Amino acid sequence: MFVAAPWTGDETLTYRVTDRGVEGEGRCTLTTREAEPQGFELARTCTKDEFGDSGKAIVDERLDPRSSERILTDAKKGKRVAHTVVYDTLTSHFTTDDGDEVRETDRTLPKATNSGPQPAWYDDESILWMVRGVELRDGYSAAYHHVINAGQPRILVVELAVSGRERVTVPAGSFDAWVIRVQRSNSSYLFWVDAGAAHVVLRARIEDVTYELVTQE
């Protein structure tokens, strides 16, 4: 499903982040770096007041994941929770460490079938990159397996659809964008991806959280 990476080198994107029903705004920085052998380190650092939410995924050039982590912090309470996933062939190993207890479990990744000889799965931490590399054309749709670890390890079937283009305005300016909807369970995510060559995510609405591009380097 992921065709190719549209970024051509190291990249830093900064977003304004708002949460519906919550006052104020946070900042989120996405960085893309090359990782050996033949892959990428996809990192996300988000902060608002005393709260932090950071993540990192190590993936190959097709965005197949090798490992990921998500770390949640509360500086005022001195709390830190780390969720990690390590991939080994057809098994994903999940760990959650909240400082008091370490919980571990394994999940089996989907096997090939006649109707899907190469099942695709992507880590939750790579979604803001994954949508940039799909086939961007009106009417395109696909399904994949979404691996997520936030205290409740899950592998979910997710449907993705491209629903045309529209003009979108964010702090970084006004752009023509492809609109992508990702549907999982009863949650729907929306992404506005720049129609330009780098296909940067201009805006994203993930559950109650909205990202809007401020700067790109």
C-alpha cells in the first residue's frame, strides 16, 4: 500500500496541536532521519504545559516496522509511561512500563492468504508518514493492519480511502491537498496531504486532536 517515501532527506515539521474541549494549544515536531540498513527513524515530540507525548518508529524503506516506542510524561506528577513494540518476522512483542510494573505480551501478525499474499501492517507511530506515501488519486482505497500499543496491545483492520482534493489553510499557508480518511473500529481519522511533491501532512484530525502545520525544514 505504501508506494514510496516522498521525502528526499532529513526533514523537520512543526505543528500546532489542539484538543477539542481542552483550552490552549501544544506543539508537535516530526523529524525524519535515515536509519541503517536502508530505512528511516520517524520521531514525534509533542508537548503541552507539563505533559509530553513522544514516539519513535524504526522502519524499512517500505515503512514495514522494526520497532516503535511511545512515551507519555507528566512533569508535575513525575510520571512516565513507556509503550514499546518489537517486530520479529510474524510476531509483535508489546511492553508497557509505568515505573511500577512491566507488562509484556505477544501478538501474531497476519499471515499471507490467497486473497492477500502480502498483508500490510503499519505501526501506529508511523501513520503521519504512511499517509504521505500511498497512491494519491481520487477513489483510491485499501485496507491494512494497524498495530497499536497504548496500554492495550491491538492489531486492527483499518480501511483507507482518498476522497478528492480541496484547498486547506494552516499557519504555514494555503495549499491544495488530498483528503485521506482512515477508518478503524468506530474511530475515523482525517488527513490533508499537500498535493506537492513532498506530500507533507498539512492538517490531521486524529480522534479529538487536530494537527496544523506551522513550519517545515
